[in-house]
Amino acid sequence: MFSIDLADDARLFPMEVRHAEEFLAHMDRGREHIGEHILLADVVADLDSARTFIASYAQKAATDTGRLYGIRVGGTLVGGVLFRTFDAAAGTCEAGCWLEPAAAGRGLVTQACRVLIDWAFRERGMHRVEWHASSANKKSLAVAERLGMTREGVLRQSYVHRGIRRDTEIWAVLADEWPPAGPS
């Protein structure tokens, strides 16, 4: 299977429907942590919903409107990155991520997102990559900053997550700003 090294024991790979059981087990391990800020933990609740979620991204990949990748450490799925949206004609896309707590603090999400963003700009000719995150999700916002993105604004109380209205921060990096200057 195609995969990319992120670290000695960590690999990035395209998620497929055949990974649904592994994906569900991963969600079960990290559900509370992942669900604190993103809906994914609530959407992937059983094997059927895990298959459906992955299949929706297989369809997006087939229509060139999104992509889904897993992150494995030591052979165990611990997180993922994606292009939630991908509009090649407009030259814009939105990247995102999640990670279970056991794999946090190693820079894996930042490295995986660099791979995706680099591909979007260099291989696909995208003009703009966006990052949308809850203002309360400080770790996700720190990833956007490490990726050299610019905070463009806040959509105040733009969505409800687990019964609470949340703000969404919008960050972005443009092709002519990539790769960012300075330490990675």
C-alpha cells in the first residue's frame, strides 16, 4: 500500500473502506478527546458509520472534491488528516486533522498536513489552503500557526457542538507563501 514516512515509526496512508474496523477502534480509543472539538467522534459511532464516513471520502476522492488519510504509529491508527473540501477549479481547499491523545505532542499532524499542503500547491496548483477550527481548540490553532497560516477572522457562534454555540477561526496559507519561512 502507498504510504509516506512521517517519522521513524509513523506513516501517512490513504484511508479506504477496508480500514473501517481499525478506524472505529481508533475512534473508540480517542472518542472523548477527539469529540471535545470536532463532530467526527459523534459521527463515527459504530462500524456502519465508520464505513459510511470513509466511503464518503472515497467518493470525494473519485470526484476530486476531498481526501482522507490515516496516521499510523507502530502500525496502529492514531489519527488522520484530510481535505474536507477540495475545489480544483477555484484553487481552494480546506485541510483538517484529528489525533488520539496517545500520539499527541510528536508533531505528526503538523508533518502530515505539510505533506498534504505541499501536494496541493506543488502537484495540483491550488492557490489557497484553509484551516477552520473552534476558537477553543488551541492545539489545532497551534498547528495552523506552525504551518505558516494567517488568522483571517472569526465566525462568531457559527455552529453548535454538543449543545454549545462555538466560534470558528479561519486560517489560510496562499501558494506564494508556501513553504513558510522559519523553523518547522
